[in-house]
Amino acid sequence: MNLASPKSAVVFAYHNVGHRCLQVLLAQGVEVKLVVTHVDNPAENIWFESVGQLAHLHGIPVVTPDDPNTPEFHAEIAKYSPDFLFSFYYRMMLKPSLLALAKHGAFNVHGSLLPKYRGRVPVNWAIIKGETETGATLHEMVEKPDAGRVLGQCAVPILPDDNALQVFNKVTVAAEITLNRALPDLLDGSALRRSQDLAAGSYYGGRKAADGVIHWHDSAQNIHNLVRAVAPPYPGATTTVQINGKAEPLTITRTMLAPVKLTHQNPGYLNVSETRVVALCGDGRLLRILEAEFDGQLQHEVMLSARLGTGLHKLGGIDSIGSTGETGSKTGSTT
């Protein structure tokens, strides 16, 4: 099938992936008739680029519906008679009746190597699960989330100490590359599409700040993965630390696995020297605390050591291996 050019699109987009992928469409001559995005949540840490500002710069109309799946909004989209619908990190599911308004299909860019990590916050989940690579996938949109046929993928590595922001920046580039490669064939109707084997993949839901509470009976590797998966600009991994008999909130934002494994009797304690802050984890491994938020300030290891004082300090969330208790702060934006 040979489709006439130029092609038109209605684009649902948000966040950095949305910003970069909208630029790809414009660079390849797609006539973007409308951009649908979100109003920024004032309670959320807005650290990413604005899709709405980019659209305004190019003279593209922008709308921010509370619900894009109403009959009234479908009627608005139908007026544009788009060849394509694209969704780039838009945060709401689009119903089949809306997807059907695109004459030549509706397509999404997802931040994982589908079928792995379908669903919400795939970058954060990939780090938590200890993956060594992830990427971006361009796929058809269908009723089931992230389940349509795949048109292209691009992989990126996850290094052992990469945090979520570092990996997300790689995934953003992977999304741009994937869309840029696949778009010419998609526009002229020659793009190949590969069905997913969903049984070989995985699906995960969203995460809240409370999911960042550290359980110190866990392994040092798993705790390290959690810390880097929810490090700023995400809410951070939280616990409490005993100071002068009082449990004070501590948000750990950067860690490093120590190269040795000891047989210690104090999992769930910080061992503080003049230059080192080391957490004793449930598997006997040691985890250096390189950076943490304490007393409302971000403090590096030496500063944190001076503030805590040398010796052993009990952490929240564990009384003995396998026993968890109350832990600290549960506030912050979702990841």
C-alpha cells in the first residue's frame, strides 16, 4: 500500500519521551494537527521537558482533557480526520473507539523491550529487578496495554550503578532512534509488524513513594537496586535511623556495594566511622551510603558521618533477619 504524503497525526504526549518523539514527527514532515497532553500536577516534581510548550512553539493547537475517552472528545478528534494517532508517554489508556479514528493506525512508544515490563514505570521496575538492559519499543496500540504488534526496538545498557534518571535519559534517546528509524516505512505503508509473545513477558503496575521503604533484611544488591531505581528526581528510598533514642527519617539517594561479605550479627544497622557510612544488610553484605537526605538537607557520606556520629545506629524496618517493623517517610510523588 502506498499512502499519499504528507501524513497527518494527532499526538498524545507528555514527558521527555513525548517531547523528543514529537520532534521526530516534525522533522520527518508529519503534519501534527493537534497535541493532547497533561496539565502539570503541582504536587509532582516536574523535572522534564514540556510537550505543550514545544507544540505552541510550532503553532500546533494543544488540549488537556481530563478524560480523552468521552464521546465529546472523540467527536473533536474525528474533525481532524488524522491518518495516525501517536501516544508518547501519555498517562491515560486510549480506548479502541478513539484509536479507530486514525485511518492508518495508532501507535505508542513504550520504555522497555516489549513484551518485558509492559505497564507502568518500566524503567524503575527494570532497575529494581536487576536488569542489565532495557530500551524502547514502537508498537501498535490495542485495547490491552502495550500488547500490540511491534514495529521497532532499540536496546540500551543498564550499568550496575546507574540510577533511574540516567537510564531514563538513555531510554529517551532509544525512543527517538526507534521512532526515527521506523517512521519512513510506517508513513509509506511498508512497515513490518511482529506479534508479541505476551506469555514470555511481564506486566507491572505503578509505584508510590511508600513502595520505596527499605526492608533491611533484604540483600544488599536488592536494596542497592531499590535506591537507584527511586533516586531523585523520584521520591527516594526511605528508612529511619536512631539518633539519641529517637527514630529520625532518612532518605537514601545513592549507594555502592562494598566488595566484601562479612558474617555480622547486626543487619539493619548503620556502622558509622569518621569517613564511611555502611549499612549492614540481611545477607551479610555491606552497602555504603554515599548520599542521603537527612535533617532536610542532601548530605554526602563524610557530612552524613559527622552528623550521625560514629558507632552503630539502628535503622527502621528490621528487628532481626526476616522481621520488619515501622519505617520512615512515605510522602512524595509517585514514580
